[in-house]
Amino acid sequence: MRQFAYARAENTETALQLIARHQNAKFLGGGTNLVDLLRENIEQPDCLVDVTGLPHAAIEALLGGGIRIGALVRNSHLAANRMIRERYPVLSQAILQGASGQIRNMATTGGNIMQRTRCYYFYDGEARCNKRVPGAGCDALEGFNRMHAILGASDACIATHPSDMCVALAALDATIRVRGMGGEREIPMVEFHRLPEDTPQIDTHLQPGELITAVDVPALPFARHSLYRKVRDRASYAFALVSVAAALEVEDGTIVNARLALGGVAHKPWRAVTAEHVLVGATANIETFKAAAAAELKPARGYKHNAFKIELAGRTIVSVLQSLLAAGGAP
Amino acid sequence: MRETDSNAADSARWAMPVVLHINGVKYDLRLEPRVSLLDALREYVGLTGTKKGCNQGACGACTVLVDGERITACFALAVQYQGREITTIEGLADGDSLHPLQAAFIASEGFQCGYCTPGQICSAIGMFEEFKRGEPSAVTEPLAATEFALSEEEIKERMSGNLCRCGAYVGIVEALREVFDREVPR
């Protein structure tokens, strides 16, 4: 690990000034990904600005029924929050199926969003990786790509975004609030992360010097009836091969509202808009669910070791929707 | 020699004062910001009970308690944990009287080589507090339940961040079960 300077910011203005003043500085939250990347010399900042003391650690009810989650709220506290468990169970479930108890106690909401891929070749300094060294090539394309993307990938990068929480937030249409020296702006969760294209070194649309301060989750009454299912190589404490976040509202046998997002399949949390279009207005049954999954996965492309994920994703979508339907399909 | 000198000079240039409170004792240290809490405990304070397994957050051997919450000390930069109350395995016994979990691990043979044990015990203490606060796990049904039992399935899920390469899991679950049942009947 290279040497770096450390500064603890006590307020947001100071944090933004510190990050602007240093050419090669990074914000530090819980450290559960960044410290690992520092140790592997993948991230090599000259200065870390510790933001864990900033006053963005509350979960507040918003007028109109939504919820604002401060960027410094710990993953464990968010998952255990009573309002989240009742109004957005999919979000609690997603967080609880990620990492371990220890790591969820450290990891922050903002840090979870900003975490980087766990692609082995990104982590391996001896391997070629366009995300780590732009233009170097990608060893995952012909390598062990079991964990890799089946949707939205490019010839430059087939890495996946590893977050579970973000998949639920994408399904819930959350908005990310960010602050920079120029002021505050909002970025929809589904537009926050980007597809790799030919610049996989850029993970998100966050601009240099900007800090995530909160995540707003809008009111969504039918999300009281939502579900997260994660399929992985062991029962706990593993990244997703495929995960599905969904909410379903059914009236008189017809789907009137549907939310669907996939994890472990793309460079970003994958909101399944195509499938949602098939679902809404259709009869709530297994044929509809299969048609929705097939439509979403039509452009999917498998590689040597991950082609099974296309079938797995389809089956997981169908099983989650079946579970939601069996449980009532209404709040 | 020259390289050692330049390393020492380099370290002196980056190091900063860091005050840590560990097991009720205040330590005034000078640490480079890159020093993890795990290395601070083991290499600078001399508390080697906390173990370095994978050093990448995958094994849980370095689990300690911070203000009562369990964390992996390998992912923690020591400088971030000033002003917090850090508890390690060395801080659990009351003199010669073992913490109930330490005694239960011996009685239930919750270890073979013992390397993961300090992390397992610190993790279990934090886990039990989470359970008592009513925090759910990935296997809690229903998720919004206010009261639920600490079943074997719950114990296994909540302890999944602590690996035991000897495979002493049966003894570990038994030790946890025994101590927890004494505090909160099933």
C-alpha cells in the first residue's frame, strides 16, 4: 500500500474543499472496498478525505411518503430500520443478503453505491484490465468469466457491479443526491452507474469532486409487497451470480404495476424495463412471467463460463414473480 | 541499511498522532494513515489476540468490537477509529474469569487450531447484541417481525462472516447456542 495523507472532514463544505484542493484525493467512508483496493495498489490516492463524521447519517420520512437515507447510514442500520422493513422490504432483504454482519456494520450507503467491481482481473495487477489500465485489454473475455456480465457488456469490459442494495434501489426508482462545489443535484439511480462501452474505467456519472449526500426513495405503496432473491455459489456471504429485485401489484388477476431489476448481470444495476412493459396490463400468470423474462434477456450474451446465467436469470425472474403472486400481489 | 533509513524517514514524514482506546486503556500512537486497525493492534500496541487471516475481509479472523458493534479490523484504517471504544479478545475476560463465550468454546470444542476463535467470539458478542435489538437477518421470516427466535439457521446466517478452516462449526454453533439460551430462553 502506498503512503497517503489523511484528513477528517467535520462538515460537508470542508470535505468538498479538501477534495477540490488535492489533485488525487478520494473520499473515505467505511473503507470496506476502498481499503482493499488501496492494499492491492489498484487505487493510489495521495490523500483520503474521511467523510464518516459528516451529518448525513439519518433516515428520515419525507412528505408524500418517501424516505431519505443519509449517505453515511450504515448498511446494517438501513436494513434494520423499521420504515424500510415495512415499506420497502426488497431493500432490507437486498442489504441483508450482501456481505457479512461485520462488513454491513462498516459499509455506508454512499460507499455501497460507489463500490467497484470484484472482477478477478480488475484485482489482479498482473492481468490485463481496461478498467484498471485503459487500453490494456481484458483478460476476462477469454478467462474465467463465471461472475461476469450477460447484459450491456462491451468488448472492452464484461465486469459486473457487485452491489445488492443498488439493485433494490434501481427497482424502487431511487434518486441519488450529490453535492459539489457548484451546488447540489439529483441523479436517478438507474442513470447513476454506466455501461462500460469503450471507457470502462469510468463507473458512474458522478463528476470529480462530487459527494453523495443522500438517497431518496419515493413513495411506492405496492413496494410493501416486494422481494429480493439472490442466487450465488454458497448460501451466504458471496457475490451474486444473478439476483432479482421485484415488486408486483395485481388487481383482479391483472398486473397493474410491476418493478423488476437484476443484479450480477451487468456493469450497472439492471432495471428490466422491457420485462416491465410486458408485465403491466397482462394477466398475472406464469406464461406472462416467462414472456417478460424472455423479452428482457433476448439481447443477453454469454461467455465461456457464464452462459448458464441467461437461463438462471430467466428462471429467477419467474420464480420471484411467482412468489409475489402467491403471496397476494397486493399490499 | 540505507533502505531501512529511507523507510524510517518516509514513515516519519507520513505518520501522525493517533489516540486509540482499546479495552479501556488509552494508547498514544504515531501511525501512518495507511496502517489498518488490525496492524495497529498487533504490531504497534502488541495485542496479538486479534488475528490476521486473509487481510481482505473474507474470513472474519480480525473481528473486533467498536462501541459494541462488530467490524473487520483489516478493512479499518486505525486513524478512523479515534475516540471510539475498541474491544478485542484480550478485553473480554474478567481477570482469570473467562467470558462465558470463551468458556463455552472450550466446553463445546468450538475450535481445533484456534486461529479463528478470537474473531468468532468477538463476532458472536456483536451478533447477539444485534439480535437482542431485534435486527433481522437474511433468513428472518417475516422480515418485519418484532420477535423471532435465534434458531440454528439464524446463528449460521448471522455468523457467515467468520470462517473456520478446521471446520469446527458444529462446536461453534453449540457454544453460541448454550450461552445465548442462558441469556434468552429459546
